[in-house]
Amino acid sequence: MKKVKKQVKRHEKQEKIIELKDVFRFYHLGDEFVKALDGVNVTINKGDFVAIVGPSGSGKSTMMNMVGALDIASKGAIYLDNVNIEELGESELAQVRGRKIGFVFQTFNLIPTMTALENVMLPMIFQGVEYDEREERAKMLLEKMGMGPRLNHLPNQLSGGERQRVAVARALANDPEVILADEPTGNLDSKRGEEVATMFNDLSAEGKTIILVTHDQNIANHAKKIYKLKDGKIVGYTVRK
């Protein structure tokens, strides 16, 4: 029994990776006061696959920007690996974004003049990875995504689903702990969208923490935990088996 208790305790110590404590985000748009987030409390564990759903303007993307260290809270605290990211300087935040977090966007955000291989190699440049290692890892990631035969194609020579596969490979370039995906299936048909969602399932099974913003309930249902936002507040929480 003692051995089991020790294993559980060790797992619990490693479990929590992201925590939002009473987070508010206010904006002033002209004379209008906008409360984009209104006292959000969320804990996300390592390896979780989390979906954030809600209508347009509910605060989904704002919440993701907070977690991704792309925006700061007006009030409250955001922790990544038990570090309050609000207390980090800009250079430290850039390092956090580069090493710990991978981003996947609805519009892919691939560099149009770079091949699939070059796009995936790009984030590793900023982490000082040598060329041969960058190329080897980028090839490995693209092959893992089923894009091996398309390494040297430009984005405009790829389908939407293929471009999103390249974008996911790029997000994994620096082996981040967390993948943030903002409407990653929004520009894909239902079949390609399901393929991308399945990729996220596989990455979660490998230990990556996935946080997915989506308006598509079918895509959200791939996640193990679903948070529903409305008017900046969490109004629903579901844990799926």
C-alpha cells in the first residue's frame, strides 16, 4: 500500500500545468467598457485535452491569449508550471512562448514563400538549434503528420487539411508541453476537421497538453474536458470519459 501511495503522490506533484485564478480582462473600446473575462478560475493538468466553447464574443480567444502569454490579465493571476507569468519580463515571456507553448491557428499562418519543411524548421531557429538538427526534426514531424511526400511544397500547393497538418508539425517543432489551438478546424470541411481533432487526441495520449478553442461541438467532443464560456464567465464544465 505504501508504494501505491507514493506513486499517486508523485503523479499529483507533476499533474498541474496551467492555473487561472480569478482572472479578469477589461477593454476600453472608445466609450464602451468591455469585460472580456469576468473572474475565470481554471486548472488544467498535464496531458489534459481541454476544449473551450461558447458563442462569438464569449471570451474564448481572450482566455487562450492569457494562457499563451500573448496578453496580460487586468486582475488575477495565471500560472504556468507554478510560475506566475504576469511577473515575467518580455524576454522571459518570449522564451516561455518559444519553448513551452506551441500555437495552431485557424488561418494556418504559414509563411507563403517557405516550403512545408522550412515552415516547420523556422521556430527552431529562434531556439538556436543547428541546421542539421532542425532539418532532421522537421522531416520527422512532417512524416509523423503524413506529410512526408509534401516536404518541399509551398503552402499554396497544399490543401487546407495538409496546411493544418504542417501547422501542427510547426507547433511541435520545439517539443512544447502545451499546444494551444484557436479554431484549428474552422477553415476545414468536416472530414478534414475530424482528422485534425484525431491528431490532437493522439498528441494528448502522448502526454501533450491540448487546449482547443472551437465553436464546433463535434470537435469539442474529442476533448476530455469542456469549458463553456458566456459573457466572459464559465457557465458550464463537462468531463467526458
